Amino acid sequence: MILPNCMGGKKILVIDIDETLLNIEPLFFLERFRKEYREYEGAMIFDKYYISPRPNSKEFLKKAKRHFEVIAFSVIEKEFTKHKLEKLGMLDCFSKIYGKESLIDGKKSISVIAKDLNRDIKDIIIVDDKPGQILEKDNVINISPWFIGSDKYDNELIKLFDRLLKLNSAEISS
């Protein structure tokens, strides 16, 4: 799918999945370290893992879709990422998903997305908890990682959305 350059002025928001938008952990780990995973929204996946969305992730995605073309990028296989997003009811929030198959030398690349979607690299913002995993350093926003058993009231995505709106409106008006 190629996005036209005139997406109504929408920039592309690329979101890292693991530890940015959701977390998946083996049950034995959660039980051994007494992580109260049942207190978190989520589901069993692959019979021995628990997957949970970061607090406020669904609201964040719903709002983001109104202002951005939203794309997922993960360092694991695309099909596995799709399955995780589907399990949490988030798959339809993304227009495209990139996975391990799209990495360059083991790193994510904004250029890969720009070329694939026929868009200017300046129109792409990427959010990741590990910015060192991204080849380009421009348009990268760092977010703290989130794990099951940590802050149930995490509001990093709310703060991120406010920041994204400010960036978006500043660049549109200039």
C-alpha cells in the first residue's frame, strides 16, 4: 500500500510495539517473581505467556489515528507482532506493520518506511523505548519502557500524545 503524499497533511506515526505499547512475559517469570499480572488488562497467548497493553494504549491509538497515519514496527517477525496486536484488539489501529523482515543490520530504519510508502522522511515520527535500535536519529521520540508488574497507572502515552500534537501543529503552521 502506498500512501499518497497528500494524506490531508497527516504525518506518519511509527510506534514500537514491545515495551512501548504492550508487554508479553512468560508465565513462569511472572509467577516466580510474584508479578501480579492478573491485575493488568490482558490475555494468555501461546498457552504460556501473558500479554498486556500499556495503560492508556487503546485511548492513545484511537486519538493518534485522528491526527496521524499510524504504523507498527517491531524487531520480531511481522506475523508474531500482528498476532499480539490482534489478541489485544489493537490490530485495526495500524495501517501497516513492519517487523524483523524490514530491519537493516538488525535496526529499524525510517528510510525503509519512507521508501515503501513513497513519503518524505520528514513526514515520519517514530516512538521507541530503545532509540539506539533506529538507524536515523532525527524524528525519534524516546519513551520509557513499560513492563507487566510495573506502574498500573502509567501515563507516558498521554504525555506523549500531548507532545505529538504540539509537534504536529507547530510543523503544520510553519
